[in-house]
Amino acid sequence: MPAENKRGGRVAPATTDAGSNDLKIAGDLSREKTAALWPAPIAKSRLAALVALPGSKSVTNRALLLGALADSPSTLHKPLYSRDSDLMISALRALGVGVDQQPESISISPRPMKGPAKIDVGNAGTVMRFLPALAALAEGEIDFDGDPRAYERPLKPVIVALEKLGIRIEHGGRYSLPMRVHGAGAIEGGEISIDASQSSQFLSSLLLVAPRMKKGLTIKNVGETLPSMPHIEMTLAMLKERGVKVSQIDSYSWQVHPGNIQGVRTLIERDLSNAAPFMGAAMIAGGSVTIRDWPKNTTQPGDRLPEIFTAMGAEITRKKVNGTLGEELTITSSGSIVGIDIDLHEVGELTPSIAAVALFAHSPSHLRGIGHLRLHETDRLAALEREFNNLGAQVVAHSDSLEIFPAALHGGIFHTYEDHRLATAAAMIGLRVANLQVENIRTTSKTFPDFPGLWTTMLQQVEIV
């Protein structure tokens, strides 16, 4: 296997120097010289906006994979179309799965999966971690590659688990991309232990394909922690919705019985993690933002946003809308924000948006339990500290937390490090900070098809005095 990626090189890993505050961030800061800069728009009035979010990335990509493994066709209504879902669709097609895309739906036709095939995972965690187990069920050689940052993101626990289950994987001893999976057409299954302390996706990768293993799978997390438990609950719920028998042995162990996965027709929930910047906009600019089709019952981490923003001074109301499965959720704020001390271990992806709101609080905030964010699209803790402080903030990144103190902010260039959550956080800050320019706002397309357009539309909906 090649030592470098398909783009011809590696990038320096994101690391934290033990005993030092010198945090290194993956990415090249010289990109500001050539990357397009987006002037973040100021909120000139209090908001009175209604927002319709795209479908959930986490639900869409799980549903696509389960559709490929099902015993009959599936149809996903109102799925997410973004870079991450496009990568998943391309990967399934490369394996031979039938995927028909329409403007408002995706139809999946299960077919025998075969190599040789090449899969580009981009920098999508769901693709780089879910697809190797799926490829093991194919017949033939499946090559995996991705963006430079994908080479650095943890993958070893998934590779080791598959090897223990008898799957041959070529990775040059690196236990990372690029790699080649030798699909055997079947996985024996049985019992396996995995350290999922770095990412819940390690567990989900095996749980999703477990029904198709000959013996099913009993899996135990042996890591000291398990971040983002809502995503594990999402995986389990989606398996059960498709007729799979799943039982929880204890808080860190599950058993998935062998059997068919039923094809389904399903409506994809709105992406609640992408609600965070829009709800945060109401906090920062003042006024109200209403999110359409908020699901009544969901496993998405974003469902904690109402609780969190209430603690920071907002008011939340819900309204049933006839003819829909969800509710209209409205957040209203005076613009006065209270700092918060909170453990975000299970909902870490919300951290950049919560941190952006906390910058405008009149008291300090402490966001804890988020060390695993150093292994996401970039080292998010280091990046947030650096970029916020470059705007005049007083933010201190620790090994697994952020401390945020009130400070006067000023404009400048905000680097995004190809991280969609950093880009949306920058847009939030720009609501009250003039002359803020966001590098590569297009990186939001990873999970949000037209974030700048919807953001601008939101700002046009204001209170009439």
C-alpha cells in the first residue's frame, strides 16, 4: 500500500504537547492567502426567523448502510444531500449497491457486493469507520483512501476488531488509511471487545453489520469512557426499527442476533446538531428563531440544545403543527447570556456552537468532557482556543475542556481548518462582531448543503418594531 495519500502527502498531526500550552493544529494557516474569505453578516435587528433544516447526516448515512444490507429495497424521504452523504452513496455504488437519487428521496436496492472497488472516505467519520465492516461482507479487494486529515483520525480499533473476526486488512502496520480490505463475503461473528473511548463510531461500525454475521455479535466497550452515547442509541434504535433483535447486556455491552434486516420506507429527521448555530443566533442577536419539524422523540445529540440554551438564559416553547410528525421549537432570547459549567461528553459535536454563544456571556463558562474533540475534523479544542483568542477572546483549552471568560471581541480572519463546525461557529460570532471574515465557508457543505444561503435568509427575518 502507498505510504502517502492520493493527494501526494501527509499533514502534521493534531497533537497536544504534554505539559505545554503549545497546541498544534492540523492544517496550513497559509491557506488564508488563497482561500476565499466570507464576510460574516452582522445582525442589524432582533430576529424573528423560521428555519427549515436539512436532514440528519448521522441518520441518513446509517439508513443508507442498513438499506444496502436489507432483504428488500428501502426508500429514504427527505435525506441529507451533502458531501458526507455523497461519499457514502458513492461508496455503496462502488460496491455494487443500487442507489437511485431523487430531489426528495433516495431508493436503495440491495445487491451482492463485490470488489475490486475503490472507496474515497473524504473526511467523513461515518464513511471511514462504517464502511470497512461493510466491505468485509463483500467479495474481493476494497481499497480505502481519503483526505489528508482522514489519515490522522483514529481507525485502529475498527481494524483490530475486524482482524480478530478473521478479516484480512492491509495497512502496512499503520492501522490507518490508506488500506485494503479483503472481503470474504461473510463474517463469522461471535464475541468481540473494542476500545471505543475515542469515538462511538467504532461501536456503531460493528453493530450496524452485526445482523449479517453468521453468529451475530456480542460486543463490549473496554474503554474507560464512551463518548456520544446518543449515537449508539441511534444505531440500536435504527436496527430495531428494521426488525433486528438487539439486547443490552450492561451499560457497555450489547448483543445483536443474526437475522434479516428489513427494508423500510422512512422519513429522515431534521439535523438537530445543525440547529445549534441557528438557535445560538437567537441567543447572540436577540429575538427568536423557530426550528421546523423538531422530532418529538429522537436519539440525536442535538435534542439537548433546548436544555442547554435554557440554562444559558433562553426561553424554549414548542408548538404542535397539524399534519406533521414533529413540532415547531422556538428559542427566544433577550440577548443577555449566562455562562455555563457543563459536561458535554455525550454531545461533544455541539461544543463549537455552545462555545460561540459563551463568548458573549456576562459570566465565565467551562465546557468539560470533550477531549475526544481533538480527534475530529481537526483538533477542535486547539482550533477554538486559537481562533477565538485571535478575535480578542479569553479562552483556555485544557486536555479535555474549554474555559471561556468574558472579553471584548474584534474582527479578523477566522480559520476553519476544513471543519464545518468551526465555520458555523465563526458565522455566529459575526452576528455581533464587525469585520469578521471566515476562511472557506464552503466547508459547511460537509453536512449542510447551503449554510450561507440559509444563514442570510434567517437574518432577513427580523422583528418589526
